[in-house]
Amino acid sequence: MTRNLDLVTASNWSLSYSTSVAATVIGQVNGNNVYAKITPIKPPIIIDSSIIAIAINTTIPTGKQWVYGGNFLRYANSEFGNMFIGEKKPLFIGFNLGIFDDFFGDYQIQLSVPRWFTSANIAVYQYEGNTQTVSEQELAAIKAVVIPGS
């Protein structure tokens, strides 16, 4: 069903998590630092929105042009441990939008950045604007006329 989402209005988004992570220097080769891969990042938040935005940025070396920013997956806790929901989704440097089915309920995410990142700045936003389908909006409008005060 079609949804009318207002994704450009800042007040429809709330910042849920923000962090900066730096890779650990594990040695040097020919005077250049060698870095350990940044481990997967699991924000300590429960997400209840089916629409999220993930911003990811890093320091890009001079002369390089990077677009790929890693991947993320969703998971929920169950009696049997973490239950992964869906497949890994790619992340690109900048803002990434994720729109998911509602029937999974609350979930968490895990972010993995490429091995060549020496730092990562990450922000996770939840959409809090109207998510009703067009049919639900029309039904609510009819109901308001037929049953005043509802």
C-alpha cells in the first residue's frame, strides 16, 4: 500500500545514536601505520520504527574516492539468542535510508564498516512522522466526519 512519508522535515526524525570510532594502530610498515579492522558496531538502542536513516562518514585519503560505507543488518533478541531479520543491507558514505515491514516489532542493528576504514562517524535516526497508508489516512478523514470527536 502507498504511504505518504514526509522524509525531508527534520522534526520527523529523532537522533537515536551517535558515535565516532577509531581503528587501533597495531604497528608500522615502512613508516606507515597499520590498523586493525574496526569491529562490528552494535548501537545499544532498541529501534521501534520501521523507517530509519543511518549516516556514516570517514576520513578519505587524498586522491581516493570512496563510496562504499559497509553494511548493516537487523536483529531481534529471542529465547534462542539473536535472531537476524532479513539480509545485510549495504551502506554508502553519507545518508542511508531503510524502510522495513512493520510486523517484526522492535529490533536492533549491527553496522560493519570496510576493513580499510581507519575511523567511522555514525549516526542512527528513527523516523517519527506519519506512517499511515493513504487508505488509512482517507479512512481516518471519513471517520472524523461521520463520528465527530473520534
